[in-house]
Amino acid sequence: MFFKVWDQSTGQVSNINETLSSQVNGIVGEWPNNLYWLHALGSITQTISLNSGWNMVSLNVHPTNLQIDSVFSGVMAYLQSVKSTEGVYIPNNPYSTITSLADGKGYYVKVSQSCTLTVTGAAINQSTPIALAAGWNLAAFTPQSAISVATAVASLGTNLVQVKGTEGIYIPGNPYNTLTSLSPGRSYWIKLNAAASLVYPAPGKGEAQAMLPSCEVWGCPTVKSNSQAILASLDGIAHSGDILAAFVGEELRGLATVMDVNGNAGALLQVFTDEAGEQLQFKLLNPATNVISSLLPNLQSAPGETIGDYQNGEYLSFTTDHSDTPGLVTSLLAAYPNPFKDGTSIAMNIAKDTPNIKVEVYNVRGQKVRTLFQGKPQPGAQKLWWNGLDDGANHVSSGLYFLKMTDGTYSKSIKLMILK
């Protein structure tokens, strides 16, 4: 049951935050010491930005109508699916197993193009307990402003195992955490070792994280309706600030920035996957040199699983893939795309004993505009990225450029065309 209150003096109707389940011949509350209080709240509007594809979504308002086709009426032209742990809704599909939303629940929402969802209703009282079961729960974030993740889930105590959002992962006591705050409009996977109630504290002044990690070379990963976590060790092959990426084929599925913790290079990587057995491949980007290295081992996806345990010193150790190095000859291969607007990936083969090399970009007047790499490269199939900037971080003008690779005995140039 939902309640409303009418203010006779103003004629205004306000929603009541509390709800009740009906009880035949039941009585709720007792005078004078056990009253059931109803709190009238003015309507507010929540605005949620949705990216094309899957989004993790929740409401911090209670609309008068929680039917999915009502809540999403403004974006129904783009809505493809709504998923929860209870079922799936597909527009105009009579076999949909959920038809309405519920306070405290999180949802996956898939849209065909980026759009903005607006929902008007009474603000949900963030102190209302959200019952969570042992294992994974898809929970709403009900406060009206962002809160640091450790503060937001403090009520779960030692029952908390892990929190995941599209922004990243939080594991208590893990210094490689990538999720720093919980934000309105988003939902989060919360894993517990025993059932508990989540009670959010009063909103603070936390800053919302970017909805997805991103990098200049690969952009943002593709979100799926589940994911897995990997605690990676990259000692000897990576430095703080490098970027670890996961791929299924050519599709980017995860990004994490390498951190140095007590002299150990590592990363807590979230890989988006909702299908067990997908072939995962991993790459490492050095942003300072734009060198991209392939890593081993490859893995098969396992949605919901976690590889590695910081407290027990368990990591998945990656190494650079040198399997095809013996047969390689140092050479500059190609750039793709070419012509390009935003950037191009440059493929090279590097033999095992290759000395220092230079990879530089020149304009048609023979003037060097950018040094992409200078030094001793890792052997194997390597890639560089040029984003169209010169050494001063300025965008170069459109036109023809020459990419040149030299190692003292070898020299090769290829043409690059920038379009605006």
C-alpha cells in the first residue's frame, strides 16, 4: 500500500515515503508509544544518463507508478531490456518475467542509443534497510549524493566480501581497489559471506566516479550484465600508470591502471562478461611510450568469480608474450586506421636482439613533429599509438605525414594521412 497526504491550505498532494503490506484484520502501530510514522516528502526528479548498451541503474526516488513501462516511458523508443536477479523485461514481450521496479533493487538497463532517463517521485529515505542475502546481490544506491564506498557499506561490517560497479571493484583491505565511491542513479553488485542489512548513512560530500574507466587508445570497455575480478601481478613488465586491458576478440572488456604497492606492480581488473568460457586475452599499454604488449596467460571467462586474494598473497601473474619472437625480423608493418581522425595503431615486429630504435613522425617539410618511441623495445609483436599530437601536445593539422622507424641498420617509412 502507498500513501499520499493532501495539504488543504495549499491544495498540494505529497507522496509518503513509507509503504505497507496489507494484513487482514491487522493493526499497525499502537498509541501512544509505538506509532507508525508516515513522512510526507515533496516530489523530486532524478536524472540518469544511459549509455548505448548495458547500464547498471537504480532509483533514489519512489514514483507513484513503478511499472517499467511507466518509469521508462520517456525512453521507451530506445529501451531494449531490463534485467534483475528476479527476471527480465523486454518491451512488448508477453513472456517478460518482471513488469515493475522495487525500491532498494538494482537493475541492468539496455538501450539502443545514449539517452537520459528522468523519474519524478518522493525521495527514498536512505536509512531504510535493504535486505541482502549471502552471495551476490544487485542493490540500489538510494542516497541523493555520492558517498565513499567504505562509508556507504560500513553497516555490512565483516560480512562484506566485494562491491562491483561499472566504475570498478572494492574489496575490503585491498590497496589495488578501483571503486572509490557509490553514486546516485547507479546500482552495485554486493557480495556477502552471510545475510545482512545495508543501511546507507546520511549523504556526505563524496565525488561521483566516471561511469566507466577509459583510456585514449582503446576508449571504454563494453559493459555486460555480469563481470569477474582479477588481481594481477605485473612485476618486471609494468610500471605504475601503465594500463592493463582485457579483450574478447577485438572487443575491449576491461581496463585497470597499474599501481605500485610496496614495490609490487599490480592491478585489480574487472572484466565484463556474462557468458562462461569466453576466451580472454590481455594487453599492457605504456602511456609514456605508447607501446602495447600482448600478455600471457589467456583465460576463459567465469562470470561472478574472483581470481586472486590480496590478504593471502595470491595473484594471477602475467608475462609478456614472446612466443613468436625467434622467427621475427625487426620491421615497421602498418598503421590502422589510415587515413584517420582520432588516432592510429602502428604495428611493429621486434626481433629478440634488436638494439635501441626510434619511431618518429615527420611532416612533408621533413620536420620532426613527434617522437613516439626511443629506446630498447620489448621483443615480439608490438604496437604503438599516435593520437595526432606533436611533442608539445598540440593537435597537428590535417594532411600527409611520414612515420619513420630506425635502429641503426634498419630504416623504413610509411605514409600517414590525418583527416579533420
